[in-house]
Amino acid sequence: MSHTVYPSLRNKRVVVTGGGSGIGAAIVEAFVQQGARVAFLDIADDDSRELERKLASSSTPPRYYRCDLKSIETIREMFPRIRADLGGGIDILVNNAANDDRHELKDITEKYWDDRIAVNLRHLLFCTQAVVEDMKAAGGGAIVNLGSVSWHLALPDLTIYQTAKAGIEGMTRALARDLGTFGIRVNCVVPGGVRTPRQMKLWHTPDEENRMLGMQCIKARVEPHDVANMVVFLSSDDARMCTGHEYFVDAGWR
């Protein structure tokens, strides 16, 4: 498949969280195609090692780092190692990692709440904190957070997930304001119903497929590379005046 080449991304040092599978893997591959130097964090060893093997012959093969993003201490320990391996400060951060486990209100406990917020929201702040001094020193950088169309549509059985994803959009705007003085851009990409292996296992049936397509303006499924294309654009110098906003890749799901 052809892709747009952004010369400004060549040799940029990029970190992608949750990069081992699904949308994250497509984002990793898209940056590798741009000639960027990519590190990706995940805990899915099999998927992540397979992605490393798939892209091993690239001119700039990505590096996998096992990292439990629920641990702030681990995040703080990981980034100096990544800087050393990539040869300098981080230019681009893509906060992609999340988990959309379904849950009912009656089943939510304090422990489950804390765990889901750690998985879906908290690490974005601390990963940003870990790279921002690099970007300030470089005179700029790009941070792209991954949101979700789910809370805009009020989908069922996702209360904590949707709370976290709504919070990501608020965090994006706040960080864009605080960091814009330093030339650091912060944006949020909002995927729709993306055809990833996980999502197909969760709810794919002919009836559900028809229902989703019926609600979309474009009658075709969103693929992981569609989301990755937007992430790569927002990370490039072509998007130099884009910050503090949400960019939907949902085929017009209403």
C-alpha cells in the first residue's frame, strides 16, 4: 500500500505505547516507513516480538521494550534506556496504549476503577512528563494521544473506559496550552470502530457489522492504517500549526 512520505520524520526518535498489536502496531509500522527511529512499549511479548521480526529488514527497524505502563516507576526507568538506545532525546510521543474491557456499573470496585484508570489514562501524563524536557531542549516536538469515539456515542458497558477517554481530550487541550510556548504540539486522534483482531473477536457479527456501517457516512470499515496515517501526519512538520484539537478517523460515525 502506498503512503505519503514526510521528510521531516526521517531519523526522528519516536516512542509508541501499546505498539505491539492493533492500531499501535500500524502506527509503529507507519513511522518505520518514514525512516524514523522507533521504540515501542507493550506487555504483549508474542505480538511485539512478531512485529519486530516483521520489520527487521527495514532501514530503521523498531525496538520493543517490555513495559508495564501501570507502574510509574517503570516508566521513569524506561525512558533513559530508550534515549540511550535511540541516540538522543525523544522527538515524538504517541500515547496509544489502552484496554476497553467491558464492565457493568454494578460490578465496579475501587480496585477495578484504579486499575482501569491506570491502564487507560494515568500513564499518558507520566509518559509525557518523561519526554517533555527532551522536546523543550530541541525547541519543539509532537505528542499524539489516542482517544475514542465511544464516549461521544455513549456506548454501553464502558463507563470507566469512556471516562478515561474523555479525560484524554481534556488533558490534550491542557497540555497543548502549557507546552505550546516551547514549540511542543499536542493533539488527540479519535478512532471509530477500527477493524483490529481484538475488536473483531469482541463483537463482530453480521448484524453488528451492518449496524455500524449503517451509522457511518462512509460505508467501509476503518482499518488500523487509517488511524496511523493521521498520527503520522500530526507528528510531521506539515501539521506544524495543528495543536490542542481532536481529529476523528471514524468514517463519520453518528
